[in-house]
Amino acid sequence: MSSRIDSSRRKILVAGIAGAFTAASGVLPSFAQTSAQAIATRKIPHSGEALPIIGLGTAINFDFADDAARYGALRQVLQAFITAGARVIDSAHSYGRAEDRLGELVADLGARERLFIATKYSYAAERDAASASMQASLRRLKTQRIDLMQAWNVANPAFDFGLLREWKQQGLCRYIGMTTSFRRQYDAVAKVLAREKPDFFQVNYSLGDREAESELLPIARDAGAAVLINLPFGRNSLFRKAANRPLPDFAREFGATSWAQFFLKFILSHPAVTVVIPGTSRPEHMLDNLQAGRGPMPDAAMRSRIVEYWEAL
């Protein structure tokens, strides 16, 4: 993200959030000082367990080694996340060192029992390689059980959940699911979704990329799958398009006070969506994202208005 886009995110943060961070000590201000309102939750259809609707992705930002400054910033990000009551953090074996850093940070903060940790393995891996990937993820994440194990970027319409179900039965994971981030995989995952009815389905969806709306989100809802949303800012293309424009006046009607909140609340207003998982390495952006999980959401008429406004830019 460019410095100009960073500036656009910082301009309109909620009252109180922009208080100074104590960088030297690694301490964030108490979240109670920024908002007394809890983040909304939604239930996992297959179990009824409630999850806070704002999560955190770890791709790129958590992939590093021997960088005390980055580690300290991410520790602040997780402090803000945990203090606000957020839980869902998504990673993958394919994200370089992200699982290692996440495992270290969670252990450092003593927060494992407060979090819902999701990760992934390569769906096309042979059984032995897949099992080795599962065991490696458990070691890196410093946990005996993963909350959600997902088959990553499924592209085969014949993929079955046999091994995932074995892992769930063995207690290695609590829930099972699959992911995609590419339009070319949509036809395949649609077939798998309808047939396998997984606990979770993760897909790319944003105000600027709404193709999942037409088929995948309705199929996921019919299958009873909880839905995680990745790439909610369209790899930052939404911030580039918004540039330095002020928010439209109607954003105040659903409580959005920043572009990030505007984009996230649009996603969260879709009835099939359970949790959105934006990534960030900045504590102030984490607090901004968390605010999108509070207050009103756009209704159907407002969603149409948002789309019409966005397409006219």
C-alpha cells in the first residue's frame, strides 16, 4: 500500500482510536478507551458456535524472520485484536514463515485459548504429504489442535473431504473447509461445496470484485457453510481507487467513518458472510478494521446504493 493510501486510511479514524501508541514499550492503549461496544458475532451453521465478524489474515505481513521491529508491530496488532474480543486468525503452510511467527506471537501473549486459528494445506497433496503438512502446522502454531483446517485453493471438482474428516475425527482440528481466491476455480469449488457441505468455505469477495455473489455465496449458504472472506480490499485496489476522496455522506447512515470500514461493512452486510479476514501489520489499521464490526450494517437498499456509487467513480 502506498504512503498516499496509508494516509487516506489514517485521516478518518473513530474518535479515540487515534491516540498515540507507546511504541518503545510495545503497549497499546486499552481498547476500552476506544469503544465500549462489542464486535458483532455470527454463528457457525454446523455447530452454533459464535465468532466475531472481524478476523485477521497473515499472508505477507507475518512472513519474516529476525526483524524485531516488525515483530513488535504485529504484537501490538494482536494485542488490539485480542483485547477487542476478536478471535479468527487465518494462516497457511504456504505463507512462508507466517505460521511460525503467528505461533510465536500467540505463545508470547498467552492467548491460544482466546483465539480461533485457521490454516491450510495443499489440496492436491498426496496423503502422506498432506499429513506431514498438518503435523508441521501444529508444530509451527504451537498447538495440539487447529480450530479450522482448510484445503487451499481447490481446483478439482472431484475433490473429497475424506482425509479432512479423518483429521476432524482424530481431534487434530475442530472444523474443516476449503478455500479459493481465483475466479478460474469457482466452477470446481461450486461442485465441491454442494456435494461435500463443509463446515467452512473461504472466498475472495470485495466491493470491487463481486463475482462470488452470483453463485458461490448462495451455494455456501444452502450447504450450511460458514463463510470467511479473503482479499476484502482487492489487494489494495479499492484504496487506490478511493484515493484521497472523502467518504460519501451516506456512509454515516451505517456508521462508516473510514474507507476501510466502508469496504468491510459492505462485505459484512451480505447475509451469507460469517467473518471477514483483512490483513494488516499496523496497529492503527487493526483498530480501524475492528470498528467495522460494530454498529449498523447496510441493508439491501443501501448495498445497491453503495454499488451504484462505487461503479460511478
